[in-house]
Amino acid sequence: MLGRERNLILIFIAIIIVLIIIIVTPFVYKNYQSVFNPNKDSDGDGIPDKDDAFPHNPHEWKDSDGDGIGDNEDPDDDNDGIPDDDDLVPYSDAGIKVCIYGFRIKTPLSIRNSTANVYAKIYIDENLVATLPNTPYNAEIDKDYSVNWSTPVINVDDSIGEHIIRIEFYGNKKLLDINGENATKKEGGKILVINYYIGNEIGHKESFSDDGSNDDNNKNMWLLPRALKVLFMEKDASIYGEILTVNARV
């Protein structure tokens, strides 16, 4: 009798063990895969499943625009409407951001005031994209200022390599000369114009720095009394910053 009861107990224990194995095995296998084989590559394309947008397709592993079509098959990887063959930045929809980091007003702007309200107008491809800052910035004459002014991200045509950046700088609503390379006193000689190449990837950038007084238009005028300086001297300023190629879809 005792032998029979013992056999039943053993059978019951064996059944419990089998059930535990059935329940636990998938969990153990899953964790074994993640611990001992963390770089599983189901399709054998050399890209681990965890980094592969198409883990079961050996011909695709990345989908830059998230449209469900792999980059190798997709004719427009960033979905910006420009085919990859014509797109200089094929994996991102390129935009341009212009930043101004500092300036200095070099000459007096009025007889009475030693300060001025300054601001900049930024154009990209002849379109006014921003006035920086939103309200004029009050600055002292002949003093260096560090600022952090930037335009919104402006989406541009990725099939065009060079885009024209135009920067106008004003003090008390007067156009100041920030172009030290052009000595003409007409408007065109005061504006900073930069042909910016967007590069082939996000993160490309180009610094700019110019000083309107470098054209020597005010040479020998510093000996004049202040009132005559205001009347006859060209209104100069210096400026510096950078232009960046950024993702337009941020």
C-alpha cells in the first residue's frame, strides 16, 4: 500500500516537473538569446536585429524616412519629394539655420546718444526669413556684445547646392556697414552676402565674421569732432556667427 502511494507521489512530482519545464523553457530560451546571443542577426545581412529595421529581409536594414520602404529600394529616402539621385542630402530633409553670436557698433550713430537699438534682417534665397531679435536690442557704441540669435529652421531645396544668405544689420533703423570687402557707400557695400553650400549631410556649417570698418571709408575721419563724425562717417559695425545645415523635420 505504501509502495503504491509512493509511486503515485512520484508520478505526481514528475508531472509537476514536466509542467514546470514546459512553462519555463520559452522564458529561459528567450533570456538565453538576449544574454548569450545579444547580436542575433536573423536575416544574415550583418546588421543585428536590434539595429535592423527589416530583421527578416537581408536586402534592407534602414528606413530613413519611416515610410515602410527600405532605403535600398526607396527612390526618395528622406521623403522630401526630391529623388535620391538629385538630392545632395539624401537621408534628411535639409534646412538652413543662421545664427549671430556677436557684434560691435564701431562708429557713433547720433550726436546725443551713446547707445542704439540694433537688429538684423536675414534673407535666404531673397526671402526675408527672420528679424533678429524679435525686439530691437539696446547696445552701447564701441562695445563688444555676445548674443545667441538664430533664425527658425528654413527648409530649402536639397537639389540646389548653394543658397544665398543675406544679412542686413541696423542701428536706430539705419543700415550699418558690416561688409569690409566692399568699399562702395551704397547699400550693396554694407550688406553681408554669403553663398552657402549645404554640404552632403546634416551638421555641415560655415562660420562668418566681418567688419565694415575694414573698407577704410572712415580713414582719417576720427580726428573730426563728434558732431561731424555723425554727419560724415560711414556707420560701421562688426558681426560674427555661423550658418548650419540642419534637419528641417525637427
